[in-house]
Amino acid sequence: MRLTTRFWVDAYLTRLRLHEIPAFVTSHGDDNAGAVLIKMNTLDGTSQLFERRFDLMTGDRRWMVLAEGSEVEVDAAAQRQQGYDPDLWVIEVEDRQGRHLLDEPGLSD
């Protein structure tokens, strides 16, 4: 049985809160099966946008950078993706150290 997207998002936001990393949902997608983008905002005018992709070499699903650069460019990339997928969730994480926790067990795989 697969977890719903809403359950995953709630768990991710809770984990970030436990590490005192501010995050919020900027776009609420489909509760059951929406894809998720994570915008990592380092509060210096630059950002990264992560998406979960299937790695053909390993067969694993991994968080990979979809876009990076100025916050304006990253926001534009997220909006383009939303144009393709109206069920898309976007979560913005704000941390000067760039901590997003996506490489931690339970989130990385």
C-alpha cells in the first residue's frame, strides 16, 4: 500500500519542524497522488528546486535538482511545472544552511 501525498507532506513538514527548519506549502496539490516539488530557499536570493525522479541506472527514486539559481528563476521553473501538472504540490523550505533533510532515511528512498 502506498502512502498518500498528503500523509507524506504532513510527515515531512513535521520532521522539518522538529529540526526548527521553517517550511510551508505554497501550492496544495492532489491529496492522494500529487507529485511534490521542494524549493530550498537559502534566504540569500538563490534557491534550488528538487523533484523526485526515477534513476534508470539504479532503479531507485531519488531527489534531484530540477532548477537552481536566483529565486525568481526557480519560482518560474516551479510555475512551469504547475502548468504541466495541476495536481502538483510545492513546499518551500527556508534555511540559511541549506538543510532540506531530503537525504535522510525515510525521505531519501
